[in-house]
Amino acid sequence: MPSRILKENIEIIYGRIKEKAPPHHFEFQDPFWVLITTILSHRTKDEVTDPAARRLFEQYKDPGGLSSAKQEDVERLINKVGFYKVKAERVIQAARIILEHYGGNVPVNADDLMKIPGVGRKTANVVLADSMGIPAIAVDTHVFRISRRIGLSSGKKPGDVEADLMRIIPEKLWLGFNPVMVEFGKKICRPINPKCDICNITEFCNFYRKNHAKSLKHDSNKQYG
């Protein structure tokens, strides 16, 4: 459960995170291609995912084109992404489902999106927030790590972290939240060797207090000794 200080200062914390986060690159804004790109992105870096998705777009253009693709052709276009054989099957399935069950339009709610193989809550929420402007919080590896480090959530599963964040973060901040946290996680709050020395939210961060307790005590002694 987040502390009272975190709850009371959440907009300040998020504002400072935004100051440190570089602009996020969106390869697509079209909901269908945001969906396909996000399916491809699982356990794969953006610099690999985005070109693969772009090659699919250039070859197939829309759900109709991708739904009729041969799996081996899709595999060839995306073979640098992780688990590319599984993902090739899934993106073709996704295109067929959207074409056959939704008239070629991506569903506008998480429940319907998650009926598509390969689409979980994170992917559904990315599509809703980043391509449709529907408020949602997508908890990927960066959001999960940063939220737990700061102390915004102690959840052990992404769904638990999402629920905690939805309680503490005002809905007006949900749009754009995931991309900001992703970039902050790449630049500052990295998985290994986070750059706490240049972070601007250390005064609120549980991770910083736990891992820099000695330096904090030393600074305090210098100030008051």
C-alpha cells in the first residue's frame, strides 16, 4: 500500500518523471498496427520490434492483407523478434479475428481485445490508451519495476500493480503514463545500475532510501555534525 506521502505527492512525482523522460517514439498510431506492434514487442526491444512491424505494414497494409498472409512469409519479415514463429501465427490470427468478428475494426474495450490470442491486459491497455485515447494504465516490465521501486505498489503481479496505480494516479494522467514510464525506465530507472545520482524523485523513492541509507546518514551527519 503506498504511503500517505506518495499519495499526496503523486502528481509532483509523475511531473518530475516526465521531466526526465525523453519523448517516446510511436511507430504507428493506427489501432490495428499498434496492436500488432505490441504483440510483437513481448520480450523484444523496440529497436527490433518497430522495424519488424513496419515491414509487415509495408507488405500487408491492413487486417485484410495480413489475415491472408502465409505464416512463413510473416516469419521471414519478423524473424529478428523473440519467439517469431509463435508471434507470426498470432498476428495472422489477430487480423482474421478482427476482420471476421469486428468488421475490420479493433475492439474498443479490454475484454474483447483480450479474446484475441496473444493479447493480455498490458497489450489491451496499450492499444486503448496509445491509439484510441481511452484512459488505461498498461503495466509492462518498466512500469512494474519502477512502481515497485518507488513504493507505488507492492504487487507481485502486473494486474495487482495496475490496480494499485489506478487507485493512486488520477485518471487525467493515465493517457501517456506508460510511454513516459517506459522512457524513464530506459534512461534513469534502469533494470541494472539505475541512475539514482541524476534522478529527481529520490526523496520519494523507497529503493533509494534502502540502497543509499549509508550515504544519506553520512550527508545528515555532515550537515548537523
